[in-house]
Amino acid sequence: MSKQPPEPADPHDDEPIREHVFDGIQEYDKKLPNWWLMTFYGSIVFSIAYWLYYHTWEVGASPEEKLALQQERIAAHAAAEGLDEVDDDALFEASREESLVEAGRNAYAASCSACHGAELEGGIGSALKDADWTHGDRPMEIRRNIMEGIPAAGMPAWRQSLGERQINAVTAYILSVNPDLAPDDEPGG
């Protein structure tokens, strides 16, 4: 006599089946998983809290207010850099702006210190912290030398790699460490 193996028990035997039938298919009446229900109810609670916080009680700043605040900061920063009008006086004023001088110090350290020294003492390139300025000591001359370079002295043009904003910052940094380059009516002095 051969014994038949027992049939495996159907895991769905104790679950209720819905009464309706569609195309000969019956469905089990299963509950949704708890993780799904918690996600669903959590999103409802979050939506209500968000609506109350931003729209009903107006505690948090709206996206429009955040945008306006960021645009004001950008405009103030651009004005501090003197980007609207660049001349000797604007660059001298920029050399007194601590945030701009710090940005210039960082750009100088990354791009200029290899030739001009970490403390502007010179090296391959000329010193930028003394009374001897071979190629001009006025702010616009310093800026021009950075932008266009000095090919005869082996200095490359930095206009493409740094851009005008960073060149203005580097110029402000150089002016900030050279208090002897005070504005006066005489060029070169």
C-alpha cells in the first residue's frame, strides 16, 4: 500500500471571502498592513499640521516670503560687492567689507598664493604687500592686472577662471592688507 502525502493546508482557510464574484474570481477580505495604515494616517496628520502652521496661524514664513527674503539678501550682497559700478572708490570701500575680504582671501589662497606667497610676500611673482608696485598700485590697475594678466612677467589672465566677482574680491583683499594704498588724487601713490 502506498501512502499519499497529506495535502498542504491552505493558509487562507480561516480568512473570510467576499461575497461578490467578478469574472469567476472571488477575493479575500484582507486588512491593509499596519505600516501602510500608519503612513496614510501620518500623512493626514502632517497635512493638517502644515495647513494650520503655514496658512491658518501664519507662524511660518510662506514660500513667497522666503523667496523675497532671499532676493533681498542677494541684492544686498551684490551691492556690497560694488558690482553695479566698479571704480577705485568702490574697490576701496569693498576692502572694508569683512565678508568680501574673506571671500577674496579664499580666492587668493586657491589661485594666487602659489606664485605670490601665502602672505603676499612674493615668490615666483612679485610681492603684493610692499611699496614697490611695478605694474600700478591703483585699485583699477590691480584689478586689470588680475583680469588680463601680465604676459611679459609670466602672469596669466584670470578673467575666465575666476570671473569678475571673485576678481573684485581678490582686489579688495589685496587692498585690505595694503593700508598705504589710500585713495588720493595722484595716481601711483
